[in-house]
Amino acid sequence: MASIETSLTVLSSTTIRVLAYVFLRWIPGHHAPPLILLSALTYTISFFFTWRSQDVSASTAPGHSSEAVLNGQSLHGQGTGKDKILQDESGSSVKDRGVSKQHPKPWVGWSLLSGLPSPVSIRSTIATAGINVILCLFVADMVYRAPIMYPSNSLSFARIGYVSDTSASLLIREPDSKQLPIFVSYRSVPGASNRYVDESWKAVGKAYWLSNETDYTFTVSITGLEPNNHYQYAVSNNQTGYFTTAPSSGQTAPETDKLTFLTSSCIKPRFPYNPFSHPLSMPGFQYLAQRIPTLKASFMLFLGDFIYIDVPRRLGSDPETYRREYRQVYSSPDWPSVSQTLPWIHVMDDHEIANDWDGNTTAPYPAAADPWHLYHTSINPPPVRPRASYFQFTHGPASFFLMDTRRYRTPSAPFPANSSAKSMLGTEQLASLLTFLSRPEPDGVKWKFVISSIPFTRNWRFGSSDTWAGYLHERQIILEAMWSVSPGTGVVILSGDRHEFAATAFPPPEGSKWPVSATVHEFSTSPL
């Protein structure tokens, strides 16, 4: 029967290896690091006592004594080597071929698998302990290396946000006072669809002073642009990029006759974990960068979880901690490859605040909203209402309503899923959405896209109370408004959050006043 220290060694070693694999390659949950640390302490102590007990057992094992017993008589050994001459008390001699060799050696592989020290191989003992040490170091590296060593305070960058048919929004960050003042200019550049080309640079904005109050950021609005035209912007701190204005409302780009845009959510630096990657690398950005040249998308709709403030471990709840997370994404060596020509538009989800957030504007929401507004809403489409965090815009043949499913919701827990007392959107946002759905669109606008950070479908059972499945009364109101949209205009819901893909149809009830053609479709995709 195994001793207590042996059982603890095997159990703690197995826990380290299983949890580390899941944490580093599958789910970087915040519960794993403390459990791995506890298992590592347990393993260190039990491993030491197991090893000691093996040394003691080996020193008293058969074959290690110079005295043996033959036919009930004591034999005393003489000589060395594999054959020993033993004499009984009468003086008769007998050879001893090594009594200990009658005991089979333990399997060395078992030591490597179980984490136990090997009684016959010091190399196996070192190797099996080393595996657990390395895994613990990998976990610590993933949790602490980026926040401690890469706070990205010196980040200098520029990016394009919302681009309409006549304007573009630009965000600049420059903490180096030696670069001030900052000047911004733009020009049109040759392109297949350009109706207007003027390659002379035009000044459009400047900043003489930047401070920590805005995390050294400022925005510039470039106006007076031509629809469906290619432009380049340049900033005096050596930042530059390109963008293409949207076609006029109801139109498509002549060279494609379609609208292409991207949607996803959920990014985490260096996940899945690779010890040889840059701590701020984004595997999802790398895959996306390979597709951008062929997709020729007009923009990216990013549906939340741009940062994971509480994964794998929350290191603070102050504005600076949240700001650092945004800066680290923009400091990723992979960010330029997905933003040089692609505008990004954003909605917020829970991990920009806290997991499954339903606390409205209570703490830590104010701290979380600080960089969210500085880095994202400042260059998003115009809000539907002043100071609101939900947005609306039209791009060519499609109109979009970007919901905020976090700031205005009532807590889910006190009420049943179908309670009319619960609201995901709040009174004003719901009214704005219903108005968006009921209004007639201009000629040529054939699609209405409703953007939700969390799934509209009820098909995901795990954690469903955090999704629209926990707000069924309001969900039904929205569905009925979607089914009532004017014939000839399709309604599509885009969502993320669940780290997998799903396509769902919402047909109207049989025998209802709505035709089958009014069916609403949802496409949910993540992570990036």
C-alpha cells in the first residue's frame, strides 16, 4: 500500500500537469494559478519525504548487508565484486551472486509519468521534478511577465476608427514630449475606384500638449472626404496608415458590388501559450493579417473582450490597470498588420469590466470606462444619444445598431428569465433600437444588422443567464420588432463571447401574422 507522501506526490504532480495544460492551452481561468501554486507547494514537500524514504529503504534493502543466512547459519562475506566468498561458522565456503538482484528494478518511466522520485535513476528523478518546475514557471510567465515587464507606457501609435462616406476618425497616442506639437495631415491616393485624387497633403489637426489625463491620446476628425475614395494619413511622430471611405448610402463599391466586413470578439495576448513568443503577441492577429489582403474588408466590428482584465488574474481595479491592458494590445508586434488599412469599430463586453458584469455603473465600471472611452468610443460611430455608449451608422447597403449589453442591464439573479422587470438594454436604449428597426431605410439599404456582445440564441446552456437567454421578455419584444421590419429588408444579429461559432434562425411562430420570410438570422463567432 502506497504511503501518504507517495500518494500526495502523485496527486499534486498530476494536478500541476493537468491544470497547467488546460490553463496554458485551453482555458486561462483565474482559478488555475492559485491551485497550481498550492499543488506545487504540496508536491515539493511530499517529493522530498518520498525521496528520503526511498534512500532509507535502499540502505536497508536485502543484498546491501555483508552478512547473509544460509541453511539457518550466519554467513560472513569476504572479497569484493559480483561474487563474494561466504563462510559459515564451520568454515565451509559458498558463493553469493548478489541477493539484491532477486528484486526487479522499478520502471523508470513510471517516475516520469507520476512525478515520483526514482529509487534507481537520479536522472529520472531530476527530469520528473523538472517537468513540474518548468510548467509552474510557464504559468508564472503567462500571468506576470507582460504586466510587470511590458506596461507599454512609451506606446506611440495611431489608428483609424469609424470611417463614413465623407469622414474618418483618427486616434493618436504620443507620450514623448519631444515629439510635440503633433501635426496630422492627409491626402487622397490613387485607387481603382477613386473619382477624386489630390495627392497634395492637407493639414487636419494638431496637438500642442498631451497629458496623463487622457493617457496621452487625442482624436482627429478628418472631414470633407469623397465617398468610396482611398486616403493616406500621416502624423508628425512617424505614424501613417490608409483608409477607404464608405460608399454613399445605399450604394456599393463599383469594383466589388458587395459589402465585406469582419466580425469577431475575444483576444488574449500569447494565448494559446508559447514560451518562445513575444509576451504581447496575438496569434489571432497573425491569422487575420494573412486574410486581410484577399478579403478586402471595409471594417472590423469587434464585439467585446478586447481586453481580459480579470484573466488570468486581476492585478488591480484602478484606471491605470485598465489603461495598461489597452496599451498592451496596441503595443503588440502583431497589431500594425491588422490596422494599417483596416478600421476597427468596437462594442464593450464583460471582460473589459469584470466577468459576467451586470452592475451598471457601480465600481469598477468608472475605472473600466475610462480607457474604453479614450481608446474606443472616441473614434466609434456617433452615439445614438449624447453620452450614450450604443451607436448607429449606415455603410453602403447596410445599417447597423451597436448595442451596449453591459452598462444598462438590470442584474439577472433576482428575477426569472422571463420576468418583465429585467432589462438588458434599459428603457432609452431599447426605445432607440425599436426605432432603428421600425424606421424605413433609404433606397438601396437592404440589411439591418443588430450587434450584440453576447449571444441572442438560447442554445448555449452554460452561463445562459448572462446572455439574452436570461432576459427573455425583452428578447421577445425585440424579436417581434425584427419580424415586423419592412419586407425586402433582411435582419441579421451578430454576436460573440462564446469562443465558438453558431448560426441560428429565429422564424416567426407558425400561424402568426408574420411570414416565414421574416425569419431573423444570428451569426455568433469568437474568439479571434
